[in-house]
Amino acid sequence: MEFTNVIKFLNDFGNEFVDKCQRNIIKYDAIDTSKLLNSIRYIFKENNTSFEISIEMLEYWKYVENGRKSGAFKKIKDTSKLVSVKKVIPRPNKGKLPTANNLVGKGIKPRPFFNDSIDELMQYLEDGLEAAFTKDVEAEMDKITVLLTTFE
């Protein structure tokens, strides 16, 4: 059986999911360098018995998604770069300005752009997949009807 409509829908869904993730990153104001935003892409794989969509993005997405507790980031050097890129305005504490290392000690609040995208598109996925599968089955049934008609 050919799954032309299912394959087309799943590719459309992959594009829609990437777009929704990017819009949610913007909504949460989670853009520091645009690297995460621009790294999001979907990969569609077709096997003999299944279809698979996977989402690929820079690894630090999980810190944006889930947040980070204060002091939980182990790579101070990398985080220091982030502090220099972000618009961080240091405020004096006891008469002294904080260093970059002091600033990275603060946590990051969660910005669940990925889970929000899943929640927002789940019904679209269910309805669209059902409709595409139905079209493919109907097309297959039309082929069978044509074959039966030619044998009569």
C-alpha cells in the first residue's frame, strides 16, 4: 500500500512543528544569539513498516525548556560567554559590581517552547494523520475496485 498522503502530511507536520517551536522561542523571549532558533529542524525517515519524525536542535535546548537551578551549570567558561552575549545589567551588591562568574550563578527560568509546541499541535497531528491515512486507504480501495471491474 502506498502512503502518499501520510508521507506528505508528516512532512508538513514536521515543518509546522519546527515553525511552532521557533515562534514559541520568540514568544518566551528566549533568543540570545539565535543559534538555538536557527538550529531546529525535523528529520523524516521512512522504513518498511513505519514512519519516524525526529526533531534536532542544539543540545542546550533542555536548559531553555526546563530552566536551570542556581549554580547548576558546570561550565562556567561557556556560561560566562552567555552572560557577555545577553544584555545583563550588573547591579552593585554591597558597593561592588558583580563579575561574570557571579552573574552565571543565577538560575534560568523554564521556557517550555518544545512542550508547548507539542501541546498546541497534538490535535492537528491526530486529525491530519487520520485524514491522510483515510485518503490513502480510499485510494487503495479505488485501485481494488478498478481491478475487480476489469475481471468481470
